Amino acid sequence: MFLSYATVPMFAFMILLNFFSLYSPIESAAKNGKYYHTCQDCLDDTCHSQFNRPCIFRNKAFYCVTCNSVHGNQQYYSEIECVLDCMDPGKSCVCNDECYVCVPNGAMSYSGTCEDPTTEELNQCT
């Protein structure tokens, strides 16, 4: 037998890790917006021009925040919006970078805190 005893459990662990990664109720920060090389690119995109989302300067790039529904979980731009819509006692609002999402209590959540745009970030691209 060529397989060591650790190979099978490691293979099973990797499958479970991929499953939880794909079906997590909270998505990564990269999916909560679009990055642009210039301020004008951000201002011209529908994210800002049509949906009136702010263009901010963060992580050395211009960024337009989008809190779209992901895997059937509605995301919200503010904690107040989330709390008003998340009335089920078995659910609570958690932070997912710039967005809030209503998830079942005890669900895996994003470990960071919401980073609302600062005045300086908002004033970089107007």
C-alpha cells in the first residue's frame, strides 16, 4: 500500500475546506466592489454613475463599493439597514468589510470590522 495513513484524512479535509469556502454565507471583500486605475474610470462606471455608489481611494486604488446579494444573502450598506430588515430572532447582522449581512446566529462570519469610508477616502475622488 503506497498511501500513508495521513493521506486519506488530508484528502477529506481538503474537500471539506473547499466546500465551506464555496458555500460560506459571507463572501470575501474582493466581491464587494470594483477596483479602478483612475478616479475618472470609477466615476464613469455604472457603479457610481447609475447606482450612485461612492468612489473611494483605498489600498492604492480607486474602489466603488457594491453590496449586492450573494448566494441569496442580501447585503446592506449600513448596519441600521441590516438591523431593520433582519427581524428573525435566530439571525443577526455581521460585518463583511464595507457591507453588512444578515446570517443565522452561530454561522461563520467575517472576522474583521466594517470599514466605513473615511472623509479622506471619500474626498480623493469626487
